Amino acid sequence: MNNKKPSVLLVNPEEYNISNMNICRFPVSLLYIAGSLESIDIEVNIVDLKINTIDEIVFDDYLFVGITMLTGRMIKDGLNVLQLFKDYNPDIPTVIGGVHPTLLAEQSLKNELVDFVVMGEGEETIKELSNALLLNDVNLFQDIKGLAYKVDNKIHINSGRVPSNMDELPIHLPYHLIGHDLS
């Protein structure tokens, strides 16, 4: 019997050298998603391409690979990462979130590399999507608020989710997941 916990990979695709910068921005949105996933006993790996290199990405049969995106270069960098995973295993679901995919979910899903779009705040949506993927039940996707997805190349866009109460968000984020040894 396989007792291995399901795992996901979350990627901040914004590649640039921070060695000459006095500040380092952490991908806080990914940390909130990671915390939500850890709360349902899913192992999370984060690759922040401001800190790690693309060569440090560990290819595995993840439950899904998630990428955060803003309009601009992050889209190109994120799609490059998704292409690497689709080349590795085309059956690994790919999930994108962030401002750009939230505003342009249908356009984002037209890209063959994108399977799911999390629209708006993703902490609850990603937990429900993870459970549906674990159960391997595509019928559950239709009930997940804040999710857009493709089934048989047909795009579905669910209703949005009510924004979270800021007072109910976790205070402790899993910062230990950033910049750790990926091997």
C-alpha cells in the first residue's frame, strides 16, 4: 500500500536576479495557498524563480502544478514552466491563478497548457479542487466556486467566491517552503 502523501508544486515564475536588489519580495499569495493545502494534508513544494533556478525544479507526478501570474513577462515564464511539465507528463493537471487569469479566465483556458484557473482568492477553491482531483471526479468541478476549467476542450466558468474575511486568514505562513533545498 502506498502511504505517500499527495504533493503539489507551486511556482512563482518571475525570473530575475535579486543579487543587486536591497529587497526580496516573497510570493505571499503562494504561501497562503500552501498553508491551505498543508491544512488538508497535502505536501507542498514551492519554487520561487527569483531565488531558485528553473534547473532546480523537481519533476514528479504531482497532484497538480500551480503557477501564479500577473500580466506581462510572468505569463511567458509561467507558460514555459507549464510546457516543461506537460512534456514530462501531459496528465499532470496545471492550475494558474493571479490577477491576469482571474480577469481573463476564458482567454487563459484557451491555452493548451492550462487546465484550471483559480479566480480571485484561492485558499478555499484550491482545497476543493485538490479534493476533486484526489477523488478523480470531474463532476465535482462544477460545484467549486472561483474555478474555471476545461473538460473535453469545453471551457466552464463557475461563479465567483465571496472574498475571505481578512481576520480569518492564517497568521502563520509556511515561509520555510521558500528557497529550501529542492532535491
